[in-house]
Amino acid sequence: MRTGDELPPLRIPITRTLIVAGALASRDYQDVHHDAEAAKEKGSPDIFMNILTTNGLVGRYITDHFGPRARLRKVAIRLGAPNYPGDEMVLTGEVTAVAEGSAEIAVTGRNGIGHHVTGKVTVQLPTDAPGSDDARKRTTDRPATTDSPPTTDTPAATDAPTTTPDTPR
């Protein structure tokens, strides 16, 4: 992976179900995300996607590419044109920086109106991420082993596992 590399696009159909489910999942009960009449009364042609759903889709886009063990370290996005039901959003990304196990990706999400989302994501890469030098060296998800037997003396802070868990803490 190098600066300038492009991630493959991700096409996301914008459905009423996606908009409503995303709002409910993120506990955003504003009526403009589930009630078409209320949205129209407030000047919108229909319900529209909330920023938390967009944020989640941007995160999905990055982890779909780099794998489930990639860790999102910073997501900074800005919304533009709303995502309405019946449209499609296409997420694209370009690597803008690579340094010491992490990468910065410029992300854009376009719909039929224009740019829905733009931003940058900083991701910590697993050692077997696409383009990682270590990916060619490793063939399993198991941590590297040494010839030294494990110590079973009193536990210490240094006895903690050296691998990153699959769930965020």
C-alpha cells in the first residue's frame, strides 16, 4: 500500500429501511429520519440519513477493505447533499499517507445530488492488511512464537498478550 492507492468503490443502495434502522440503531429519534410527513413539514422532500449512519458506513467501507482487525483511530467527516430513499451512495477512497502501521484515507461518498460525505479516516492496520509487508510473511492469524517457554510465575503487566484483540476495548 502506498500514498495515492485507490480503494475499490462501495455501492450502497439508500433504502427507507437503511435510513430508519440506522437512526434507531444510533438512538437518533428525530422525526426527519423516520417520518416522511414531518420531514416534508420541515422543508425536506423525504426522510434522510443521519450522520451516525453515514459514519458507520464510512467505517464499514474502511474495514471491508483492510479487514475486521483494522482499527479506526480517527474518523473526521463532513456531510453535504442528503441521502434520500431510492438513491445510491458510492463510497471511494484514496490513501493519502502511510506511516508505521497506520494509513490515512480520504473518503468521498457521492449520491445522485452530489457529495453526501467527505472526510479522512486514520486506520491502524493489522499486520496482514492488503499491501502490508508483514502480510507476505504471515500465513495465519496466530501470533508469532519464540523458542522460549511461557513463564508461569506471578503475573505481571508484561505477561499481557501481545496481539490486538478482535473487539475494541
